[in-house]
Amino acid sequence: MSQDTTLKGVLIAFVCFVAYAISDASVKLIDGRVPPLEAAFFGSCFGLIAVPFLLKRGDLWSDLVRTTNRPLWLLRFVCSAIGTVGSIIAFTELSMAEAFSLIFLLPSFATILSVIFLKEKVGARRWSAVVIGFVGVLVVLRPGFRELSFGHLTALVSGFTGAVSIVIYRAVGPAEKSVSLYGAGFLGSLLISGALMAPGFVWPTVQDFSLLASFGILATVGNVLLMVASFYASAAVVGPIQYSQMIWAVLFGYVLFGDHLDLPMFAGIVLIVGSGLLTVIRERQRGVPLPPSLAAAPQAALSAEPETPAEVDRQG
């Protein structure tokens, strides 16, 4: 690819991750007034917007539920719902930077799961990245020195379920259609959260519904932009740009929510982000494909092309 083409892909990727960050901020602005399951359902409804962009020549809407491996499709279906709701709770209860830092542990989880289930061989560099990531989490959480909340647990669960999705991508390989991979995530978040939200359902106010629309639409827009960015620039270039979200998390947290980072949390975030970048770079050197969701957010999220690293399930 030419330099100009790659630059275009990089710029689009930056806009993509800004959209994701604003989507996350929209969830946080709701501030728990809408139950997490309900927020996941309404946000996922907007995921339908992305389907026409995912359909390739010969694909049908019914391909959303067709798969070459039903057990793994169903596992992604469930993990997506758990990850979406988990990330919504995390962004509601934690500062944006703290929620992102814990969800960004996803690459370390993916490395461990790949060794266990895919029998991948992992060298010293990747294990070092895993260790650095977990040390970063301990620095951020400081167990025993500060009060931990349910949001910390759900952020870690969101990162873990995203890692499970990555292992599924690797397991099914190119045999699975992009629209099917997307369908598992999108429908899982939509149907499971929709079925479970009934007991605690409350009608969102106009303001809250506007924020839910922002959450869902911007996550969808981010996924479409990610596809476009990956057309112009290689995944090796686009992937690491996802960590620019941390900049927006700190900025939005400070401006919108009055969040402040203390020195230990800043150090932990640096370790976790560095761990993720080391993993992404190492995976690319080895030629291992990473799917579109290498980090996460609430949200759940759309996953399109399995060759492109990016965010962890947003909206589905």
C-alpha cells in the first residue's frame, strides 16, 4: 500500500476509536438510571445498522445465524452478552480510564486461553507481556489498600469474554463468514439481554434514550469505520491505534466526570497498555490473525473482519 493510502487508514482508525470512546462515555453519562441489561438491549438494537455493510456478494441476512461450528457460535453468542453487560456496569461504576485499563487486559487473557485450548506455543516475550499486564492490574486495583467494587470484577469479566471470542475466531478460521461471526455477537447481546431485562424494566427518559442511541449508533459507526480503515491500512498498523482510546478515556473522564488519576493508577495503566501493545506487535510478527476486538468497551460490539484487531465486542 502507498504511504497516502496507509495514512488515510490511520486517520480513519483514529476517528473510529474516538467514536468508540464517545459511545462508552454515553453509557457512563446514563449513570445507572437505565438497568445494564436494558442498556445492552437498546444499544444492541442499533447494531442492525451495520449488517448491510457486512454482507458480501452472495451473503443473506439468514447468514447471521448460519455457522460451520454451532457450539463455538453459541459460546460467542453467550460471551457477547456477558461482555456487553459487564462493560456497561464497569463504565457506570468506575472511571473511564480505570475501566479501560482492566478491559485492556484482554490480550493477556487471549494468550493464556490460546495456550490451553489451541495448544499455541508461547515464547518468553509473550509470557513477559502477560506478566506485565497482570502486574499492571495489581497496581491499578491495589487490593488491600483500596475498596474494590463490582465494577472492577465486571471489567475483568468483559476483557475475559472478549478473549474467548478471539480464541473462537482463531479456532473457526476463514471457514466462517464475517456476517456469521457478527451475528453471534450481535444477536447474543440483543436476545439474552432482551429476555432478562423484563423484571427490572423501566422506560428510559428522552435524555437517557438519546444517550442509549449515542451508545449504540457510535459503536456501530466505529465498527464500520474500522472496516474501512482496515481496507486502507494493514491490521498491524490499525491494531495498536485502539490504545488511543485511553487518551480519550482520561480526557473525557476529567472533563465530563471529574475523574483524576493518581500516580499508582497511571503507572498501572502504562503497564497494562504496554503489555497489550507488546502482545499485538508480537502476534503480528508471528503472522497470527487477530480479530476485530482487541480491547473492549462496553458495549459489546460489532465484529467484522476477523483479520483486523480492534475492540472487544461492542454491541454484540
